[in-house]
Amino acid sequence: MSSTKTPQAIRGTQDIFGPEAEVFAFVVETFERVRKLYRMRRVEMPVFERTEVFARSIGETTDIVSKEMYSFEDRGGESLTLRPEFTAGIARAFITNGWQQHAPLKVATQGPLFRYERPQKGRYRQFHQLDAEIIGAGEPQADVELLAMADQLLKELGISDGVTLHLNTLGDGDSREAWRAALVEHFRQVRGDLSEDSQERLEKNPLRILDSKDPRDRAFVADAPQIDAYLSDEAVRFFEQVTSGLDAAGVAWTRNPALVRGLDYYRHTAFEFVTDRLGAQGTVLGGGRYDGLIESLGGAPTPAVGWAAGIERLAMLVGERAPQERFDVAIIPMDDAGLAQANSLARSLRAEWNNVEIYATGKLKKRMARANDAGALVAVLIGEDEIAAGEVTVRDLHDGEQARVAPADVSGIVAKAQNAQWLRQTEHSGIGLPDWIDPDA
Ligand code: ATP
Ligand code: MG
């Protein structure tokens, strides 16, 4: 009985299809365009690493390492972990491959990550991120550049309205330690009134209490000591250079002195792009400076800064706004001879970057309807008559105009139809046409 039952998908994984898959691809393609504008090089990283790569860099006391990792022993008895983030693996690769010679190394990547979390809207066990890192750059300009890139990405995706950049500094190592001690002191006095989670955080990772969403903690978070009182002169100067750089680059930001981020490795700049349109899953992009990380993995001291963005959350914000892929030509052959012609014509049209689909089967009327519904600009019909005459019938699906032409002339007609559609969209969007364009040409 059970052997005939269909195995179900794993909880917290997604089978992405239809409009959601289109939006997902739009997010990834937009990221690819934007990362090139910033001259970031592409890297492809392993999906799993030795467990210690994550345990040592992210920190044993973080949520990720203490309860979210997918770790297992492989057949050789080695403890491996499916990557819960990109940064640690890239840092490992920087050391083991001697990428030091390329410093400052500007890299971007994208792909699946794994965290054992409680699945809900915008939170999955296999999710996907875009990731950008600059390794071997200690100057605030690197932070500015990465934030400008993130900001432009959101603009290109059409979702920057309603997403706010929250910015903070955690200072250098000494500032952070002094602040940490003050926080422990502050929260210890109200220990018994804190949530159970925060009581535990008090010993292990007190900064994380600032991150707590539990109402029992919020009141004590509000009057907790702020980092500013503990910043060294150098840390203050660094943060000023980041904020003035952002202002010059036209990147809007707001100071959030309670922003800490969950991981141990952050120093100086920490940031999140946050929206209130996704409920509790409102952080779409987060990152910061992690100057101590590479050293903690056994490499030479190396300053670095980076960010990651959840593709699913970005895609949810993009929603319906994703642009439709253009569909140029639907080719409809009537028989086998027509199909051979269709394949030949499709090949030459696609070589000129037209999007083409051949509708080879079904009733003629149905196929025309499918081409129409899919939004094709032009239909090409190839029947016995056409083949005998060495021609095809081309129909403009917008105005219904139809003509018999030589196959070689189809691409010119398609170009005209594309032009006409572009003009319609331009008019529709209210953008005035430059006067050298004749809309009737
Ligand atoms: P959150 O506070 O929502 O748990 P996080 O601080 O754990 O986020 P990061 O480790 O900074 O997240 O990862 C960067 C981005 O990746 C997040 O801002 C979010 O967009 C996305 N992300 C993180 N975890 C998940 C998940 N389980 N499912 C979907 N997206 C995720
Ligand atoms: Mg998390």
C-alpha cells in the first residue's frame, strides 16, 4: 500500500512555477545586470561545507548555528552542513584558494540556502538569496558602494517605495565589547522580567536581546544603553564617512541604533532594508562589515563587507509589477511539410533574438486562440497553399492585418509589430514621444 503512495515534498521547500517563477527569474536577471554595473565578479560556491566553516564564523551562540543548520555525517564520517548563508563559504574560499591576490575582491553569487526554521509566508527551509561581498577593502567607500548597489537593485526591481534602509554602526571590536558589557549590566537588573529566550541571550549573546520581538523585552530595549556612548573616535569617523558617502550617492537611509543583526562577525556598519508590506518577514536585505571573520577562520586579518537578500521576499514585493516577457511570433503549421518550414523559420527568427513558439498540434482555431491568449504579436500560418507558393501567411494579432509574404520577409514585419507595440506602451504610459519619431511610419 505505502509503496504506491506518492512521496510528498519536504516541509519548507517550494516548487516554484507560473507567475511566481517568472518573477523569481526577473529578480535574478535584474541582479545580474546590476552587479555588472558595479563590476562585481560572479562566483559559484559549493552548497555544502565542513560544519566548522559555519560554526566558527557565524558563531556557536547564534540562532543559525545553535538550531537552524542542516548538518549530517557523510559516508566518510565527516560533519558537513548545507550552507545557511553564503558569506562563510566565500570567506573560506578566499583563504583556501589564495584569492588574496585579487583583493579587493568584489564578488556576487546567488542560489539556495538551508535553515531549519518554522515554515511560513516568506520563511522557508530551502530559500534563495542574492549575495554581494567586497573582501580585502577596509575603507568606508566599500560599504557605500555595496549599499548603493543594493539601493539600485531595489529601484530596478520597482520596489524601492516603502522599503527603508536602516543603518547602524556596531563600532570596532573594543566599542562593541564595551557596549556589550553595558547591555549585560542593564538587562541583568531586569533579568526576571525578560522573556525566557532573552534570559538565555543575556549570557550568550546579549546584543540579540535588542532584536527581540517579544513584548516583555521591548520596554527594556527602549531604554537600553546605545552604541553611540561607546564608540571610539575612529569608529565615529568611519560611520560619518559611510553616511556622507551615502548622502553624496543619493542613497536614503535612516539611523536605527537598535539594529544589531544576528551574527557574531559584524563590526562597524550594519544595515537592513526593511518593509512593512511583508508582515513579520519584513527584512528583505541585510548585511554589514565583517572585518574579523576571515581571521576567525584562520586567515590573515582581512577587512570585508557584504549583504544578502532573500529572493522570495523580493519577488513577493515585485508581485504583479514584473514585466511580461515579450512574445514575438507564434508559428502555426498545418501539416508535416508545414512543420519542417516552421522549424526552419523559427531558427532564423530566434537567431535575430525574436521569442518564438511553434504550435504544432491541435485544431487550427484552438491554436490561434492559444497564440492570442499568450500575447503573441504576430502569427505565421504555413499550409499547403503557402508551401506551394514558397510563402507564408503573416497575421498581425493586434490589428488583424494579414498578408502573404516570403519567409525571409517575416522578420521585417515582426520588427514593425514590435515597434508599434512599443509606441502603444509609450503612449499608454504618458511619456511624450520625441518629435523626430513619426508614430505612423
Ligand atoms: P530574519 O530576521 O527574517 O530571520 P535573518 O536575519 O535570519 O532574517 P539573514 O541571515 O540576514 O536573515 O539573511 C538575509 C536575507 O535572507 C533576509 O533578509 C531574508 O530576506 C532572507 N531570509 C533569511 N532567512 C530566510 C528564510 N528562512 N526564508 C526566506 N528568506 C529568508
Ligand atoms: Mg533568521
